Amino acid sequence: MVEPLAIQNPESYKKAGFRLTKLPFLATKTVVIDVSKPVDILWKELSENAKRLIKKNKDLKIIEADKKEFYENWTKWTKVWIQSPKEYDDLLRAFGKRAKLWVAKDERGLHSGY
């Protein structure tokens, strides 16, 4: 897969067997924050939307999920492509014991993961 914005010379990629993806995994926005600043200054520099999201999600806990629990919830969370169970198992097997699956959880249940 080649991210569309990374293409300099599309023909050379095509010759190498690559093609443009219809489902890029490009981040919509990157934010760089200097976390060496004091907390009160960091808070003042946040947008109102960021402050609202932090307050809304203050009770979230990040926990490690088992592979079955993660996959079942992933199929509920996503609105786009998802790996087949075989592809998912193959991916986890490729990373062996280094594979970790993390999810956000609060009193309502699991919300998202990576």
C-alpha cells in the first residue's frame, strides 16, 4: 500500500508493483505539543474542543484486551474495512508475544482500541 500524498513519481511505484490505495490510513491532523511546559500553561494552550474531550473522557481507563474481545469489538467500532479473522490472527502471530491490544474502557464498556 502506498499513501496517496507520499507519491512523488507514480509511474516508478507502478513499475515496482505498488498501487494507490482507496483507503489511506493518513492521519487527519497532527498536533505537536511541547509537554515540558507546566500543566497550567499546557491547559491554557488547548483549544476548547480539546478541553471538552479531555473532560468528557477523564474516567476512561486504558486496559489490555485479549485478542477475541478486541476483534469482536473492532467489528462493532469500525465503519470501514476490517481484517478477516484469518488476517487478524496472522498479524498477531507475526508479532508473537510482542503483540499488545489496548482498549479504552469506562462504566459503559469498551470504546476503542489500538
